Amino acid sequence: MEPAQLLTLANRIEGLCCPEDCFTLYSLLKNIEAKGVAVEIGSFKGRVTVCLARALEEKNEGHLYTVDADLLKIRSNLLKNIEGYGLKKWVTPVFSFSAIANRGWSKPINFLWLDTDGNYFSWLADFLLWEPHVVEGGIVALSGASTFSTERILKKYIIGSGRFHDIIRSGSILFAYKGKQAKAYPAFKAIYIRTLSLCYCLFRKFIYNLKKCFLPSVKIGFLCLYII
Ligand SMILES: C[S@@+](CC[C@H](N)C(=O)[O-])C[C@H]1O[C@@H](n2cnc3c(N)ncnc32)[C@H](O)[C@@H]1O
């Protein structure tokens, strides 16, 4: 697909990743040599999902698992976009918290794209849970390059681990090629990270719902005060 066509495709779908960054992700996945499945954490309405699935369709190999907890009620939009662009064969949507989707995961990953809420703790939990499944030669890509959270992950876990090479920032994407697998950590550590991540996500969901109920009541309160 020509860059202009991919930009047009990305522009047609509501999303947060800019079309140029979608093109970067599409090109990375299309040209990756390592074997495995692609995993996206944070699909939203599928802007990046559709671009990644196009890369797989053009290569005629691979599969994309796209994970979203549906915090923003995007399920029907995501499914509509995947089906609407004829990409159902290439994508499996997983509506779940990433920490839960990770439980029992055994497929080797050649492309891992993380784009959830930009909070350091979310990055860290997703990185620690999913990165061990990335094969040597695979790519780990994060959104929000140069933000405080990604910089911390970059320094400590990407550069700091000495296991990645060709670490590149492109637009707001940070990506790196995995050179070496880390020693597997004990199962209890994964359970610990998963539990913490889940508590954090549920707390965020609770705050989000609270804000949704609370804000309209405050607005109505102010309106009543104004009328009185
Ligand atoms: C920033 S948006 C993703 C934007 C998307 N990549 C795009 O460019 O349009 C974040 C998404 O991540 C989802 N999300 C946040 N935390 C999550 C978690 N722990 N597990 C799974 N999905 C999560 C939200 O429901 C939301 O749809």
C-alpha cells in the first residue's frame, strides 16, 4: 500500500495515533522477518488495528490479536471497522484487561504494540507481562515516545536491559528490536504483576464511572443554583 493510501485509510477511522505513526507501525509489521503473531494492547476503535491487519493481509501471513478492556465502549465500532475493511481473517479482538488476556498466553509474538493509558504503571505491567513472549528479532513498540513514562521504561527496561538494539523514536512511537531473551522470571512474579495491574485497572474503571455519574449531577446542581 502506498503511504498516501495508508494515511487515507487511517484518517477514515477515529483514533488517537496520528496517521503518520500508523504508517510507521504498518511498515514495521510488514517488513518484520521474525516469525510469530502480532499483539496490540489498546485497540480503541481500530485505527491502528486496521493498518496492522492490512500489513498482514499484504504479506499474506501472520495474525493480529488486539486487546481492549472496552473501557470507552468501543466494542461495536471496533468490530464494525475490522469487518467493514474485510480484515476479519487477520484479526482476533480480545475484549479483556491486558493482564487477564496475558494469563496462559503461549504464542510467540513477533510484534508487540502497547498503547493504553500512558501511565507509567500501565506501561510497566504490560511490558513485564508481554515482553517475555516476544521472540528474538521481534519488535516492541510503545506510544507516547519522549513522555516521562516511556522514558523510564526506555532507560530501565529497554536500554538498561542490554537486550534490545536499533532503538528508534519515530513521531510519537518508540520501538526497539529484541536481541536477547531474558531469564524467565518465577511464576509468582507474573501473578503478582497481574494482580496489581488488575487492581489498578479496576480502580481506574471505578473512577471513570464515578466521574461519569458525578459530573452531570454537579452540572445540574450549578444549573439549579443559577435558576434560583
Ligand atoms: C489510547 S487508546 C488506544 C488508541 C488506539 N491505539 C488508536 O490509535 O486509536 C487506549 C485504549 O486502551 C484501552 N485500555 C486501557 N487500559 C487497558 C488495559 N489495561 N487492558 C486493555 N485495554 C486497555 C482503553 O479501553 C482504550 O480503548
